[in-house]
Amino acid sequence: MKHAKEITDAIFKDPDGVVYKYPNRTCKDCSNYPCMKDMDSVFSSDFAKYGCTKYKDYTWKINSSKR
């Protein structure tokens, strides 16, 4: 099992070694995107992966409106 843990740690960490809380999220899938002025040019980080508190899933919003 040690090898599986090493693989998941490598996949779900950023280059600085910080673990992503939600590795499948991206800011561009958030319904609040962009939530900060000049977000793409100023920040190189993807806050959604780290557990952004403003994150709302845009795809869920689209799918629920089709019902």
C-alpha cells in the first residue's frame, strides 16, 4: 500500500508540496468566475483546487436548470 500512497501524494500536490483539497476543481468551472479583478493575469494559482470558499460548481447549475 505504500506505493499507492506515494502515487496519490504525487498527483494531488502542487509543485511546492501543498496538497490539493479538491484536485478535480478549477476556477474556470466556478459560477463566480472571475471572482477577483484581473484574476488570470495576476494570480497563477487555481484557488478552487485548494478549497476556495466562494466556489460554486457551474456545471451543476447548468444540469439542474435542464430538469
